[in-house]
Amino acid sequence: MLIIFIIGMVGMPTVFATPTVTIQMEKMVYTFGEKLFYVIEVSEITGEIATIYLRDEQGKGSSGIPISITELKTPVPSTYPFEKEIFPVGKYFVYVEYSGASDSVEFELIDSGKIVIPFWIKQVAYFWISDQISDESFADVIEFLIKNEIIIVPETEKESIENNTQIPSWIKTNTTWWLEEKISDADFALGIQYLIKTGIIVV
């Protein structure tokens, strides 16, 4: 009877369990200027690609983003920070599909009131510190930040000094540190406020 039982087991079809996938968030509340970070965790590596979606409360968001899964835990860091011009405050959802399994998590984006400079400004700043654009061109970017109230300079701090568009060299050092994320947007803004206050740049 034992032999018959073993033979019967060999002849039975093998049942494969569906792999599981989960999203492990770094945190559940983000503010403008921060970068989204989470980890995709799977129960097994199937060789298939995971697909990620980011949606807001109205269901609007990104098309599917393919993520290669070669480890049981795959970190997914965002390249760009949250910006006011792109992401409104509110709830968002990260959704993942992988080998027939899926998972979703919710997080919230809030406005903490801190200074957040648009990412494209960093690209222009890089051109400036590498002498690919002039001080005058970079001054135009600073004017944009002031006029759009991304950086606030109180009227009482503005001094009437002739604009010579000769930006001090230490501002380039500050800018380099900012590009390397050694100082924050707020610290970088202090240098910009100095340029306005001393009349080096007039807006």
C-alpha cells in the first residue's frame, strides 16, 4: 500500500503557489523637497519584471514603470523630489504588479512651508558654476525664483545699489554644495537673499 501511495503522489500534478509582493514604505508622510523611497519585497525571483504605478486620490498618475527584480528586496529611490508645481498636497498610492501578485500602499504629501527650489534650477546652476552660462543668465534664474515667490525677500531688506551682475565667487561655492546636497534649499536661498539685499541683483 505504501508503494502504491508513493507512486500515486508522483503522478499527481504539482501545484505552484503564486509569488507574493509587498511594498515597504520608508515613511507614510512626505513633504515638498523630499524624495519618495520604498522597497519592493517578493517571496521569490521569477525572472519577470515588476510594474509600478503612482496615483493620486483622483486616480491620475504615471503610466507603468518597469522595475527589474533580481533580489528578494529591491530598493526604489526616486530621482526627483516632490515639487509644488507638479504634485498637489493630498493622498497618493503606490501600486505594484509582479508575477500575478499585486500590492498597494498609501502615503500623504503635505506642505511644511519650507523653501523648495524646482529641480530644473539645479540644471541651470550646474551650467553656471561650470562657466557654460554667464552671471547675467544665472541672475535671470534668480529673478524667476523671487518673482514667483519661491524665495521670499522682504521689501525692507532690499537696498538700492547698482546692479553690476558680478556674482561673488563664494556664491558658486554655495551653489556647488547645494548641487551636492551638502546644504539645503533654505541654506542656498540665504545666499540668494544676500545678492538681492546688497543690490548685486535687482528684481
